[in-house]
Amino acid sequence: MRNHILIRPSRHTAVTAVAGIALTGVLASCAGPQDGDSESGAGGKPAKGGKLLVLNTEPQVNFDPARLYTSGGGNVPSLVFRTLTTRKRANGEEGTKVVPDLATGLGKPSENAKVWTYKLKKGLTYEDGSRITSADIKYGVERSFAAELSGGAPYLRDWLEGGADFQGPFAKKGPKTLDSIETPDERTIVFRLKKPVGDFPYVATQTQFAPVPEKKEKGAKYEKHPLSSGPYKVVKNENDGERLQLARNTHWSAKNDPHRHDYPDSIEVRSGLDPAVINQRLSTSSGDDAKAITTDTNLGPAELAKLGKDGNDKELKKRVGVGHFGYTNYLAFNPKVKPFDKKEVREAISYAIGRRSVVNAVGGTSLAEPATTFLPNQKALGYTPYDHFPAGKNGSPEKAREVLKKAGYEKGLTVTLAHSTDDSAIGSKVATAVQQSLKKAGITVKLKGLERNAYDEKRQDAGDTPGFFLSQWGADWPAGYPFLAPIYDGRQIVKDGSNFNHAQLDDDKINKKFDDISGDTDLKAAARRWGALDKEIGEQALSVPLFHPVYQRLVGKDVKNVVISDWTGVLDIAQVAVK
């Protein structure tokens, strides 16, 4: 994928505060008690009642299913918008599975996975009691093509027959509907694609598949009060999602939605808060804050100190959740820029890098896991262990010098590392750690920092990409395709927009493997093939994986039933109850 996405809010605009380091993360944030734990602070089974408070740094902007960029239905959006499929609401690896939501199954593929057919469950209704139909799903998808409602994922534009030229139902010229989406009856919907897509059940979790009845259309104003198909409805939306008030949807039925709960009587989302303030309020847990959570703020230095090896705050530790999301921070090369056109130079840097110093720069091992593979350690992604250029925790300067000598740089090498000037995982602290690490191998690194927006434009400009720079990537769903294809599929190089294939790799054999694997409807088999492809590409030393982030987040002392899946790494707000 390119960038609408191609800027993807899920990967590039949601800020996660990490011990003073802002990790640009996912759509996914995370929180809750330890992995596998189903309850936090307050003991006992979850029960209905009370008000849940959500304290966040980033507002829930564009609260329209067409404009949201979410995977698995998102977090707060998942309370309001149901989709054809959704993520399984379970802890850890089990939570990376895709399950039916509005549909009775994951979809029936035909014509070599170029056609996908779904049947809706019986008895589905909106918050006003009106019936949800397949025509509503079709219209919800079609309106996501409108320029006025941009921001959502681009897959359907890329994959649906006729999608590339379709301008949505508001267009003054051209068709108002897509013939490639068929609704033969009120409960059946058929999607016709330009190519085989084995991952379509994952794509159907995007909020663009939420039903929208055409008669309720309000264009850009629809986000103020979108019609709910989930357990909660919007009561108030202030300042473009800065403050949301949600109440129970009395027409939602738990019988046909086994994945969500409506435990709290109401939910209030307050955004625009400082990360330190959020952590302080959750830590103190006084008043309403005892029933509070966060979906986008990691632990700060003060809380980490209380939980570290010298910390003894056992009560606080019980209220900390650990989450993992498929995300990789890495050093990127542009082989079109000397000396990175030489594979030996890229290999030498790979051998020289000391991941311990990089991990320490983002808060230590409690917040980051060192990486030697591009794919994170998740079975669903196809993770296959490999370390083509063993460097240990502190780098292997001797091996790096040996390889540099073969490349013609016996006396060392001077290179420039581009980075953001902010306090993020692609910012100054990580850049300095890389600089110090490579110095031991005789590689002098000059740092070139740019303001964040300027830096993002620079590294995503295929015509002016730096030769050596910090970058990061996260998957739109837990599978190998959305993780690897935007980075290494030559057909996804974007010349006049945001390009993420930094190495500009365009290998016909590799491209064919992307096509072959992406059409595989056996998701487990496809995962194994993605892992093998990751290992194969890794041998070319086109990037240096540095670390995969770990999320640690607090919940209030009266929060119960915390579930954290590896799909998002985030506390699932649709499972939470309060005392």
C-alpha cells in the first residue's frame, strides 16, 4: 500500500508516549493487566454499571466509518461500528484471529479468491431499531470512495473491479454505484475483485464495511451522529472527537454479537491531555479516574521507576497491562545513493549495530524487544527466526571492519544518517545511539535531523530519499502481506506520493511471490510462506531491524476484564467493565 493511506493514521499519526519517547504507532494502542489476565485491580466478575472514562492524548478524529483508518474495527470505533468481520476479542496470539461479525462467516471465496460472498446474520438492527441490510453495507463501502470522506484504507479502491475510477455516490459525473458490489437479496453481498485476495476476511474488518443507510446520509456531518450498529451510540461529539460521550445502544443484541459487551452504562472519551498527566491520574486513581483507561499513552519514567527492578509498588504493577503489536523500527537504506549501493556496506552496518543501546534509547527492554527479522515475533504474521548478520547485543565491530575492508573501506567510512528531530523512535535519541554504536566499527555517522513533517516527506519521497535513515512500519492486520508488500513489492513504489519501499526493490521474482502468496486462502499456509519470503529478502541487507515496541499501560483501580490481543496490542475497550 501507498499513502492516502496514503497516510495511514494507524501507523503514522497515532502517538504513543513511551518513557519520554513518542513511538508513532498503530491504530493500535494498548493497556491493561499482564498478558493472559482477564481482570485488573478490582476483583470479581465483570458486571454492568458505572461510567468508563478514557484519557487520551490524541482525539478520535473523523468519527465516520468511511474516514477512519482502523483494523479489526478499531478500538473506540468498534463500540459503534460493526463490520462484516472483526478481530477475535481474546488475549495474546488467540486475538490475532479474524472472526465473523455482521456476517455469518468469514466469507466464501470463488473464482480463485477473486469473488467473495457474505451472508448477513438475521435480526441485525441499528440504534433506532431499523433493519441492517446488505444494501447498507454496499452503500457504506461506496461512500468511502468520495473525496469528501477521504482517510480510510485504500485496499478497496485498489482491489475492487472499477474501484480505481469510482468517485463515490456524491460525484457530479460518473457512476453513483459500484457494479462490482452485488446485493442479490437483503442478506447477501458479493465483492468482485481484480485479483485473488486471500486476506479479504481481514480487510472486511475495516470500518469501511460498517453499514450506513443511504437515507441517513449527511456527508461530512455524518460523523457527528453516525448510526450505531454496535453496543454504544454517540450522544455527543465535541471538537472533532476531542470529547466523545457514548451511551448504550438499547437495540444492540448480545445474542448476535458475541464479541463485544456493554458493561458500562456510559463511556466518556477525553483527549488532548499530556501523557504525564494521564499516567499521574491513572496511577493515583482517585474519583472518576479509578474507572479510567487510556488507549494511546504508554507508561512514563515515574511509573516505570516504580515498576523496575528497584521498584516495589505491587498495587501499581497489578494495574499494568503489556501489549504487543506487529510493528518494526529499523534502519533503512536507499541503494541508489552511494556508498549504500554496495551490499557489503549495508552488511557492515548490520554487523556493527548494537541493539542494546538503541533499546535503551527508547526506554529499555520493558518497552522494546531487539529485532533481527523484519517481521515481528507473531505466528499470524509468519514470523520465521533468522539473523543473517549476527551482531549480539552490542554489535560486532570486528566483523563489520572485516566486511568494510572487502568493500574497499579499510580505513573506515563516513556516512550521513537522517532522522526526525522530535523525541520519537525515529528521532534524535535513537539516531545518537546508532551513531555511537557504529563508531566502534570505524563508521563515522553524521546526523542530519529534520522537523517531523519535513522528515516524513523526505523519507517517503522516492525521488529524494536519503541514503541512510530511520524508519518504521506496522501491519494493517496480522498477516505478512500488509507488513511486507508496501516495503518490498516493486509495484508499490510510488513516484509521486508517499513511498514506503525505501530501497525501491523491484525484483520480478519477488513480485511474483507476493502475487502467489497473497492469493492463498489458507491463512496458516500463507503465514509460513510470508516468513520464508521475509528471510529471503533479509539476505539482501536492505534494512537493519532494530526493535519491536512493547506497550505497557495503566488502568484505574476499579477497571475489570482487561483483554489485550496481539492484533492491536491494546486493551479492548469493548470488553471492559468498571466496579
